[in-house]
Amino acid sequence: MMMTTRIKRSKAKAFTFLYGEKETDYKGVSVNGGKIMDKLMIFMKKNKVEILGPCVWAYKHLGKGKVRLRAGFPVAKGTAAKGILHVSEEPAWECMSTQYAGSMEKIPEAWDEFTAKVKKAGHKPMNINREVYHKWIGPESPDNLTELQVQVK
């Protein structure tokens, strides 16, 4: 079953990223990401931080079933972070991308399908992946629209 749309080469945009991060195993991504998002939302409301784009979850695979998750939002340059939150300037990079529509329960399967398509097309994936949540209803919603991006050389 095709879970993703066709893949395309594109340029992931540069942005200022307000985020929290956590090293976790793959099974813990959604719980840890949810905790990060809760803290971010409280911080952004309290500090009146303007969100400039859709939510982004970025992954760096650490091996042995571990991943470093960074979850947050594009914000204005000069935004300050406090406590466990961070701000970084994310550079633009070449990527392969696709659209996935569906629940978070099925997104690991979409990633597997997408990664296989990228490799089959002759591209070499790097160790940076992103999910860009263009339409978010809730974790179980089949109507979520998520862009999957993998950095390539």
C-alpha cells in the first residue's frame, strides 16, 4: 500500500528554530515529543513568541535504536530561549521530500516506504530527517498532512 506521494528533490528552507530536544529510543519519540511540545506551548504563550511556520520534528539517528529528537517551531531571529529550550539557525539543505497523509501510528511505515524510494532512486540519505506538520488535527487523525524530508548529498 502506498502511504506517501511521489518523492521530489527540493531545498529545505533555512529558519530560526525554537525547540526542545531529547535522546530517546524510537518507541519513546511520541511521548517525549509530546512533553517537549507541551513545554514549548507554555513558553511561547507566556513570552508571546510568534510562530512563523509549521511545527517541525527533526531526527538524528544515533544507532542502536536511539535517536536525538528536536521538536519545535520556526520563529523570528532574535527569539530567546530559557531553561531546557534552545534556539538555533537551521541552514538550508538539499533533501528528498514526500507528503504523508495519516495518523502518527502509521508514520514509521511511511518513513520506511519513503526511505526505500529515496535509495531506489539512487540518492544517498544523510543522517538528518524532518517531519514538517503542514496540517495537524491530532495523533490519530487520518487527515494530518506531514511532509517527510531526508537530507541528501
